[in-house]
Amino acid sequence: MLSTSYRATVAKGRGYDKRSFDAMNKHWHWLIWANILLTGVAHAEAPPQPGSVAPTFVLPDGDGKARSLAEWRGKWVVLYFYPKDKTPGCTTEAINFRDKQPELTTLNAQVVGVSVDSTNSHRDFAEEQRLPFPLLSDVSGKVSQSFGAYSNWGVIKFAKRYTFLIDPDGRVAKAYLQVDAGKHVGEVIADLKSLTAK
């Protein structure tokens, strides 16, 4: 914000009264924030559509080990993006996938979580919740962006709660863009059963 003395000096020099100058200053700040928000929306990529080849990636897990989508070729991959480790909704989603791990394994499915959190954060979260699947660290947001799942509002950056069901050949079978963290694992399992029965 501009100081009172500076506003008064500039207003006097340009023939503005103080009230007009303060109004202009307020609108200027709104224009800056509007530009930031619109820029974030404008650069968002569209999520890959069912039938398309899933974007490839290599990201570190909580132990710092590089993991790639290619290593799970031959399996169904439940690639789920989420906003933040240890938050209520993200914890609910993670433990629901954990608790259904036996059924998912029977369906030849590998769960993989992705967020923009650090590897250390992922390691702590996975240990606290006893998660049997990898959490990948996408600090740069590039992988999330390639799946249309990245929100960048300047100082606030996070992955959207999107999930992509990827078939054993590496193609997107289904995209979930409106995820209810509490019910999501059930719909994923139902879709896996339907798809594997064909």
C-alpha cells in the first residue's frame, strides 16, 4: 500500500483530491489480483480425455526414489491428485484407498497419489497413516499441470482433487474431475470391476 504522505504528494501534483486518489489506489490493487487470477486460469491445461495416452512422468516418492508411470505398465493405475498432505479431506481419501488395498490388488490396480508437497512431507504422511502405496512429490507442478490438475494462484499452489484411471496399456480409461473424498474409492472400484469384466 502507498504511504499517506506519498498519496497526498502525488494527488496534489496531479490535481487529484485525496478521496479520488485512494479510490484509484484501491482499484489498482483489485486489477493486479484479477490479473493474477485470470493468468492462472488462462494457463491451465485441459485434463487428458478417456482414450488418450496418459502423460508420462518421473517423480520422487517419499523416500526420494524416482518412480515413473511406465513401471506400472500391465496394471491398472489409480492416479489420484490431491491438494495437501495431512488435511482432513486428503487424509480421508488416502485412508479409504489404504483400507480397500486388498480389493484393489485383486483387481490388478496400483494406487499412486500425487501432490505438490515435498518428499519429506509425503514420507511423514505415509508413515502416520500407514499408506501401502506411493505418494509422489510434484513440487514444480509440471506433472499436475500436464493432467490439468494444477492450480497456481501465485503464492498459493496446489493440485486439484482429480483422479485418472489408467489402463494396463497406459491409456486414460476414466477421468474423475468431481471427487467426493469420502465416497471416491467406492466409485473407482465399481468402475474397475466393470472395465475388467469386459
